[in-house]
Amino acid sequence: MEPGRARNPVSQLRKGTLEYCVLALLRDGQRYGFELVRTLSETDGLLVSEGTIYPLLSRLRRDELVSTSWQESEAGPPRRYYQLTDAGKRALADFSDEWARFRDAVDALVTPQRRAGR
Amino acid sequence: MNVHTDPLVDDYLRRLDAAASTLPTDQRDELVSEIRDHLQEALSQTPPGDQAAVRNALERLGSPEEIVAAAADPAPGQPAGVGSQVNVLAIASVAVAVLWFAGFGAVLALVFGYRARRQIKDSAGTQTGSGLATAGIILGWIGIAIVVTAVILIALHPNKSQ
């Protein structure tokens, strides 16, 4: 968009898709911040600095795609849990459809074997 | 261990708080408290004084500057802004509409106003001022209506103005 901002294209892609990875992790129910962050950082290929997930969570909450609630934990202080809102579920569903088509289209073009096979 | 007593953690949180001074206060407080809670969780099973574990947890978090940059960059592909800024063209639109410039101000107000609204819409929340831009547009149309009315009046009564 802006001149001089064409950085590593994969890192731009990662940035754009990370929030949907977060939403996807919440698909099956609520999770607390640390749990979410550790799962993401241990997913091979996502390569995120754990700390940068928190601003993302904050933005998702402000955009009302997730809601938060404080709950007691068995040990230690209360934890802030994140769950999908209806808008979050819709955003995730829309993205999942688009992503499948996008991924297939890019794969078809950039993967040589696949093209030869068709 | 309790992170509130660890000097490395203290230092890290202080740096984070300082770096986050560019964020709106509520976001800054939220961010620092989330990171503190994170470290508390990450180090809950760690014996006090285990410097290697603390360093590892801090390294996994990334630098305070990196975290704040992520907070200040609201959408991928958008220039990183600090909070939201009022669109300059929106201000210019109202200014030229008010200054009038014998009717030219009204035309400029419309050009600036519509362009400002588009920029604000495309900014994904980094810019504000759509109300101002709309005010500029309305004033611009009023200005043009006045010019048109004046021209018509003069055309209909060419001698009365003399």
C-alpha cells in the first residue's frame, strides 16, 4: 500500500492471518491468554513473539470479535478468559471459506508438481 | 516464583510501560497487566532465582518495543500510527469552507471533504474526523448553493446591482 512497506511478504501474510488463527483456537470454547499464546507460539511455522499476541487480543476485543471474562484459577490469581462473540464466529466462518479458496489458488500456481498433475 | 519480586521481570515491565507511553492509557494499562499475568503463569513452576528460566520467558515474549509496535499497528499493510489521528484533509475541508475565498473555498471544501472521508474509511480506524469531513462537505454544498443563487439573482436582475 505505502511505498517502502513491501516487507517480507510471508511476514505480512502471517500478520494478516494470525488474528483468524486466534479466533480459530477459540472455536471450541473459551481459553485464557497464556494458554492461547503458548499454543500459538508452539505451532510450527507461525513464528510469533508471544508478547505481540496480547495487543492482537486487545484489538479483537475492541472490535467485539471476542469477549472476555475473569475467572478464578485453581492456583494463582484470576485469569482473563477469551471467547468468540457471534460476530467473531461469523468473521471466522467467512475467513475459513475465503482462506480455503485462496490457499488452493496459490498452491495451484506456486507448486510445480500440482500443476503437472492436472 | 512470584514475578513481582524478580528484578529482571521488574526491569522488563518498566521498559514495556515506558515504551507503551505512546498508547492510550487504558490500552497501556491493559497491555502491561496482561504481560505481567503472562509472566506470572509462565514462571509459576519456576523456583525463585532461576535466571535462565526468566530470561527464556522474556525472550519468548519479544522486546517491549516489538510488543508496543504490534499494539500501534492496527491492521496489516497500514502505516503504524500512534492511536488514532484526525485526518488533516478533514480539518482543511472545514477551514476552507469557513474562509470561503469568494466561493472557491466551497469547491475546495468538497474536494478535501470527500477525499478525507475516503482516507478515513481506508485507514481502518487509525484516523478519525469523518464528522469534520462531513461538516466540510455540507458547508461546501451550502457555499456552492449561495454562489449559484447569487449568480442567478444577478442574471435575472442585471441592472439592480448597479
